[in-house]
Amino acid sequence: MSKVLVFGHQNPDTDAIGAAIAFANLQKELGVDAEAVALGKPSEETQYALDYFGLTAPRVVETIADETSDVMLVDHNEFQQSVSDIEKLNVLWVVDHHRVANFQTADPLYYRAEPVGCTSTIVLKLYKENNVAVPKDIAGIMLSAIVSDTLLFKSPTCTDEDVAAGKELAEIAAVDLDAYGLDMLKAGTNLADKTEAELLDLDAKSFPMGDKTVRVAQVNTVDIAEVFARQEALKAAMIAENAEKGYDLFLLLVTNILDSDSELLIAGEPREKVIDAFNIQLTDDRASLPGVVSRKKQVVPQLTAAFEG
Amino acid sequence: MSKVLVFGHQNPDTDAIGAAIAFANLQKELGVDAEAVALGKPSEETQYALDYFGLTAPRVVETIADETSDVMLVDHNEFQQSVSDIEKLNVLWVVDHHRVANFQTADPLYYRAEPVGCTSTIVLKLYKENNVAVPKDIAGIMLSAIVSDTLLFKSPTCTDEDVAAGKELAEIAAVDLDAYGLDMLKAGTNLADKTEAELLDLDAKSFPMGDKTVRVAQVNTVDIAEVFARQEALKAAMIAENAEKGYDLFLLLVTNILDSDSELLIAGEPREKVIDAFNIQLTDDRASLPGVVSRKKQVVPQLTAAFEG
């Protein structure tokens, strides 16, 4: 087997980068010439976690086919969220916790998906099944991924398995789970010095729905009002992105990580699908979504159903 | 959770039925209200195995949405190989050993694929991971599935894990692996009393390739010449199926299970893709494929590449 690159989705979050580092390390322990790479730079939250545990950010790649044909995907499967030349590559492994869509291979492969809160929870299982010990620094980034994806276990995507994995990894990493977790989440909420375009790109994914392309961005904060002070500028940036990238509909979910509530801002059409999906009224293209913190569980399925309805 | 139906692909082979019985039993042991069903009647080979181990053939269903919305797929994922109303159903689990294609869900799910020779080999792992003992009769049908899919460990799809699983299950089932395996395979080669249409339907799957639909049927025998004594009638039946079902290209692979060789007969277009895929000359739409026994590993990827090339 040639060199194998392991990576998470575009606009990588802490799980996309953490699970790639952890799974590449496991593959190396199993004898594979694996390297973790990333489809973008770490966010401030992820960089905080990498620095805390003394890890280096994975090399950023734009394309892959020029250096190898063999890849392993973590934390995603949909081709439009993957590396730009994914269709030329041979996917050997997928470890993921999302729906399966817009994904296909020519050959049989390893595919391990579970409906848990974080890919790193599944990667921990794979370490155990293969009797490989998790190193301290890698336990730290895996723990950080679980804290990030589950908002410190408060997201409805969080399962008992994520909580147990988080506690186990915190012991290996020798950190106080709650204190470290909150510090890490807060490190990702420093939004003031970012442009609107940067905010929209922090954690954004595209989804084909019906014959439309829907972009769903999420921003974590401890102060929703601070973000919406820039509402008009954000709206203008969303309209500009729709035009430039060909999105039909843009949803920005601004999530208070302390209260576990979100405020939604949208641009584009069909806006009635958003109204149907969440049973809301839009005022100035904006609505409150109390209790909503998970794009995967509380936004994408509802929107998908509205588009299919 | 409502009732859950567990099933393999259309034109079920021994793994499609065996893995469904075995995985449904595991789910029941884990507290799920699961029932194994099938998308067709057992073949003679499968019926031999069911009878040998005192099992009843799963109920045959045509559609599912009228009785439940929750399903688990074994030994397949491609929707065109699944139940006719699959797009209305909620897929909770997939256990498979094929490529992933033409498959999608709205929600996260359990997906467990490995590039091993048989789904039942993966199901055995799942029993172990969940600390559930495999009952004797179910070990028997799982063993039969492994023998069937790997042609008694001679197929290039067979891995060390399949061999180990087969031996372990043979002990639980208390059978002589080689003697039972050959008897079971021979039970499936009684072709004389079948019509040509029945032969073509014994173990057949459809694959979208480029903008064409390709049907690939496989028949196991201990006497290839006996099957090709009916070459003209088989050809006519293939042409008739192409017209009736909308297939563009029909490949019939007649496999000698003792010699591990196959003879190919084709009908339809584009025939040059077949010539390219296997680097063969066709005489009377027929060619020898020495050493070819696996549709999944030695036919579908090569054809797919030819269509993409």
C-alpha cells in the first residue's frame, strides 16, 4: 500500500482535526504509512487544544491525487465536504458519525459509522478493538473533539458513550474535564476581530437538498447580541457568498454555548422551506431557535424533510 | 422504537438470508423488536442449509413501509438492490462487505462495512463485541453463508478473517467444514430442471454504470458445458430481460465451483466495455475468464473502470 492520507472535512472543526490525528496514529501503530492532513487551518478553539497538548497542526492540503491515491476519511463522507479531487481517490476507510450521502466507492472498504456525538468517540473504540494504547497528547485532542462536538456534553447529539469516552480520555490526558472543556470552548468564541466572511467560514458545510445547495454555518459564542450587532454586515456577506459560490440558501446559526440556544439568520431562497422546517416566523430574516445547538440533529434533518415534503 | 425488519438484497443468496437471520437474532438479544425477512425465496443452496440446521426461511416481503418504517440492511446498501420502497424507510443499520454506492440517509446511522469475503464474518464480530453467544443453528447458517460467498475459501474475496470465522462457526455448529461445505455448494448446482429465466435470476444484481444499467448474473455449477448446452436459449432470455427490465447490458457468469473458473456470456450494449474490462475477445458473445469467481472483486470494479475510462 502506498502512503495514506487521513483527513476530516473542509472548514475543519476540532473533531475533523482531532479524529484525523488520532486515527492516523492508530493506523501507524497498525503498520500503515499514514499521515494526518487537514483541508484547512485549525480554528482558534482547535489551536488552543493543539497547543495545550503540545501537538502540531496537520499540514493543509488543497488536492491529494498528486501525492497519493489512498485516503481515509474521518468525520465526513459527503464528497462536497471533502477534498476537491476526492473522486480521483481510493477511499480505504471512513470513520464518521453523520448521515451517509453523496458518497460512493468502486471497491469494498472499511466503513464505521455510529450515531454518536463525536467521531473521536468511535476512534477510541477502534483503539480498544485493536489493543492499541492512546498516547497522552492524542487522548487530549480526542477529548477536545468530544467537548467541541457535544458542547461539553450538552448537545442532544451527545450519547452516554461520548460522556464515558470523554471521562476516560480526560484521565489519560490528565486534565480536569469541565474546567479544561469550558476554557477550550471559550477560546473559540473570540469573534470580535474576525471579518464577517471569516465568521461565516468558521464552521460551515454545504448540503444538496432537492435541486438546491444549502449552506449551513454555525458560530459559537457566549454573547449572541454581540454577534447580531453585525447583523446587516453578516447578511450582506451571506448574500455575497451565495452569489459567489452558487449557494441557493444560506443559514447562519449563532449558538450560545452557555445557554444552549441559537439564533438563526438566513439569506437566499427558498425561505419558506426554513419556515416549514422549524415552524417559525422570520423577522428581518431572523428567528430564535430555543434549545437548538446541533446542526446535524436539529437543523439538517428538518431542512431535508422540508425540501422533500 | 417500532418493529425493525432486517433483510439482505434482492435475489437473496445464502449470505443475504443467513446474515439477516443472524443479525436479527443479535438485535433481538440486544432488546430490539427485530425480524429477519427476505426479498425473495431461498435458492436451493440456501434451502439446503436452512433445512440442515433446522431453520425456517424468512418471510418474503415485497414492500415494507406498510408495516414499519425502521429497517436494517445486511449484505447490500445500493438502493436498486434493496426493497422497492427503500426510499420511504429509515435505515438504522447497515452491515455489509460491498462498495458503497447509490445509498443515502437523512440521519446518522450505524454502518459497518469491511472488505472481507462475507457479511456473516462481520456479524460474528458484532456478536463478540456485544458478548452475545451464537446459537448452534445460527452458527450453521452463518457458516453456510461464508462457504457460499467464498466458494469454500477459494474466492479471491476470501480473507484470513473469513477462514477463521468459518472454522469457529463450524465448531459451534458441530459440522465437518469441508464435507458440509461441498455438499451445500453442490446442492445449489442442480440447474437441469430450471428454466433459462430462473437461471438468470438465481443470483443477479443490477449496477448503474455511466448512464447505463448493467445486470450481472452468476450461476454456480460443477459442469460448465452442461449450462452452455443451453447457450442460445440463455442468450434469448437475456435479450428478453434487457427489453423487459430496461437493462442495457447483461452479463452471465457461469462459474465452476470445483475449478474456480468462469465462462462469460453477454447480451446488449456497450459490448466494447466488456472487451475493455477483461481484455478478452468475444466469440458468439462468449469468452473464458480463467480464475474469475467473484463478481464483486473480479467483475464489477473492472467493468466500472471500463465505463469510467
